Amino acid sequence: MRLIFLYLFFISCKDKNLEPVSNFNIVTVDSLYTLEVPKDMEIMNSLYNQASLQYGSRIKDAYTVVINEDKKDFIVYFRQIGVYNEELSVIKNYAAAQVNYFREEMKATKIEQYDLTEINNYNAHQFRIEHRVNHYKMAYLIAYIETETDLFMIMNWTPLDKFDKLESEFNDINGSFKLIQK
């Protein structure tokens, strides 16, 4: 009897379309890049006015923005103000400048660099940053990515007490970044 049940089970599964169901939507931004965002996130145009992508979920209290800038403009400006370190790569300079902003301006309480050095064949760095906003503890997972002509910052955040639950999802978002080849 068991063999008949197993046989029927396998036959019924064979005829079904068993492709995995994704919980992410692929979003194309300005014919420049794609990013996968969770299906339960929606466009939120008031998160960061300079961002090229702004998504969030009020229910999960999770948010993602992407900020991109011209790589040459970054190098020129940071050389002009005397903070560009010629001994570091462009992506290390960019990540250092952004992390320093969190450290000094936003008074980060914790900064942890991940071992990540690449996202889809692009130089990258990723950090977990914690800080307080008024009485709220916030946690960010931020990826910095260097392409041939641009620098990208993918910034995901949530209240600190929700971060552990969302960290994997934030990693998936960051890892899904793909430049559209022209």
C-alpha cells in the first residue's frame, strides 16, 4: 500500500509546475539598473529625495533606497575638499566617506563591516550600522557598489529589534543589484 501511495504522490508531483515562487519583484530604474524588492514593499517617494529608488513596507517597518552618483564627480569633489585618499580604491573612498558620515553626523553607535567585496562582479562593500533617532534604535544594512561610471549606495533600514528577522531579506536585496548593459 505504501508503494502505491508513493507512486501516486510522485506521479502527481511530476505533472505539476513546481517552480519556486519568488517573494520579490524586479524593479528597473531609469534603464540603468535592476533591483529585486520584496513584494510586500511599495513605492514610497518621500523616504529620501535624492534616491533613484524608494521602497518600503510600513507593516514590516522596513525600507530600502538606492542613491547613485557619477563616479568622476565624486572623485573630483573629494579631491577638491582634500579627503580623497589616493592610496585607496574608489569604492573604499566612497564607503569610507559614507560610513564617516554615519559615525560623525548621525552618531552611529555600532559600525560593522561585512566580508563582502563583490556584488554581481562589481566591487562592493557592505556595512551594518546602528544609531539612535530620538529614542528609537535603528539598524541599517548598506551596500556600496562601484561600476565603471557610477557609485551606488543601497541602504536598507528598520528598527533594531526587527533587524535580525530582516537581515537575510536585506542581503537578498543588496545581492540582486544588476547594472543594465547598454
